Amino acid sequence: MKLYRLIFFFALALAVTACSDDNYSPSDDTTTDDTSTTDDTTDPTDDTTGGGDTTTDPDPVDFTDKLSELPVFDGNLSDLTPRDGVYLYELNSGLFTDYAAKQRLIRLPNGQSMEYAGDDQLPDFPDKTLIATTFYYISYIDSNGVTRNVDYIIPSRSECIVCHFNNAVTTPIGPKLRSLNFNPNNEYVNINQLQYFINEGILTFAPDPASLALLPDWEDDTAYTLEERARAYMDINCAHCHNPDGVVGTFDMDFRYETAFDDSGIYANRGEIEARTLSTLVNYRMPQLGRTVVHEEAVTMLVEYLESLD
Ligand code: HEC
Ligand code: HEC
């Protein structure tokens, strides 16, 4: 319970910014109203959920309405350069959001760490942890060689909560340890990401990452089977709603990676899964939030998997 109350506190303070190459300038306020924090969450006296006395925190984040005012970036906002003490993290498989690119950052209050709580779980985050995802748009060339631009529709605040909802509380989704347990080979980290966080002292009580699970990269068809890739994709793109504690927990579908195939409802719903991931109809497509176009590469893989079940 303590964990969830802490997460409730900080998840509301999470911020997503959106910018596009076309209309973005560094002086823009990049945060939408939808994601602004409320008075409740900025009042430290409301937060009595543990993790120590927040008023003596050496480096507390004062959550404000604007990501640009939070201690996240250095220099020009448009460069998205994380400030000292703000860590980039990557997921082995991520959420599809109409081909928008994402930068994921985490900032732990000074001297504190996230604590291991199981590899298929989120770690326990200290109070005043800040996690920010920034969407940015790049033109991309599709499989037919056509240049396409992304036009991502930012979900409303209430829509955020539809996905970021578990067991009746707001919760982060991505940074389960098993999604981080790989070498991201980016400009900051070229060793196992969990090991890097352990070395930096921001992840504690974790066993050797080599002994922990890894959520497959759905795109990697050499390291993983079709089933592993399909299940990983559905875990990160569907399971936040389709699990017993999610918003559609009442359906007989549980798309979490750790759920046994026989309990997942995938077989019984294979036709509908195929039809809905291939659809762009507002009230029919899956997920109905966060995407408007078909994720073609992934759906090709999914359909191959679903049809292999017959
Ligand atoms: C369609 C479901 C969905 C909607 C709607 C959605 N998110 Fe998320 N969000 C996710 C998933 C899944 C992840 C983790 C995967 C990733 O990062 O690619 C995530 C990641 C995040 C993160 C990074 C921390 C974490 O939970 O992993 C933040 C911050 C965030 N979302 C905020 C928001 C905000 C604010 C909104 C509304 C403007 C929103 N999200 C709407 C599904 C959703
Ligand atoms: C934002 C929450 C959310 C996400 C994410 C989501 N779904 Fe759904 N899903 C729903 C809701 C709500 C319904 C029930 C309403 C409806 O049938 O459209 C539903 C219904 C379904 C159904 C129909 C079940 C039936 O018995 O008719 C299927 C199949 C399905 N989802 C598959 C998926 C798949 C596959 C994904 C990921 C690619 C996914 N969903 C992601 C919310 C979500």
C-alpha cells in the first residue's frame, strides 16, 4: 500500500511534453495543461506516505506545472540534454505511439535509490522521484520508401489515467526491472543498464542482473521466438489495461508477459486481437488510445503469431 501511495503522488507529477520540428522553439512552454500537477501533489505536507521526512530531503523536486521549470534539462530545452543526476533509461520493448520517438528520464532525489522489488515489478521509488517522457517527432521513411511525418494526438489527462491505472491507483508502467535489463548502447550507457544503475548507486538491493528476467525486444527475431516477441509486444502495449487490476480487468484477458498462455485469453480472442490491432476505427482499434495508425511491422508479426496458434 505504501508503494502505491507513493507512486500515486509522483505519477501525477509526471509530465509529458510534446514538440514537433515544425513549431517548436526552445522558449515554448512544452508542457500541456493536461499533465500539469495539482495543488495536492505540490504540497509536501500532503505527502505523509513514508520514505523519510520529505522536508529534510537534501534536493527535493518542487513539482511545478511546467517541465521546463523542473530540474530535468540543461541548456537549450530543444536539445533534450539531461541535467546532472538525471538518468536516461530505455526499455527493451516500448509502447507504440504513432511512430513518435521518446526520451525517457528518471531523477531520484539526491542520495536515494530505487529498490529492487522483483524483476517483473516496478522498483520501489523514493518519494519525489521524477520520471519524464518527452515525445519528439522525426520524419521517417516507411517500408514503401515514402517519407512520413508523425502527428501524435496527445491524450487528455483523464485518458492518461486509463492506461496509468492499476488496482484503482495511478501508476507508472514502463520501468519494471525486466524491461531495463539489457545494454542500451546509447551515448551514456554501453553496459547492462541495471548494472549501470547499480554502479551509480541509484538501484539498490538488486541481485546480479544476469540472474534477472528480461522482457524480449519484440523486434529481435534472432534472439527471440515469435511467441516471445508477440507476448512482449502485448505486455508493453496492451497489458496495462488488460490485466486483472487494469481498467478492463473484467474481460477474460490478461496480456501480461508473466501470465501463462492458458490463462491469457489470447487463444480465445485471437481473431479479435488480429482485427482490432489492424483497425484504425476510433471505437474499435486496440489500443484505442495513444495510436491512430496501424503499427504495421508489429501487427505483421502479431498476425503471424496469432495465425500460428490455429
Ligand atoms: C495507451 C496507453 C497510455 C496512455 C493513454 C498514456 N500512457 Fe503514459 N505510458 C504508457 C506505457 C505503456 C508506458 C511505458 C512504455 C514506454 O515508455 O514506452 C508509458 C510511460 C509513461 C511515462 C514514463 C513512466 C512510465 O510510466 O513508464 C510517463 C511519465 C507517462 N507515460 C505519462 C503519461 C501522460 C502524462 C499521459 C497523458 C498525456 C500518458 N502517459 C498517456 C501508456 C500510456
Ligand atoms: C487504454 C486501455 C486499453 C489498451 C491499452 C488496450 N485495450 Fe483492448 N480493450 C479496452 C477496452 C476498454 C475494451 C472493451 C471495449 C471494446 O470492446 O472496445 C477492450 C477490448 C478489447 C478486445 C475485445 C474483447 C472482446 O471480448 O470483445 C480485444 C481483443 C482487445 N481489447 C485487445 C487488445 C490488444 C491486443 C491490445 C494491445 C495491442 C489492447 N487491447 C490494448 C482497453 C484497452
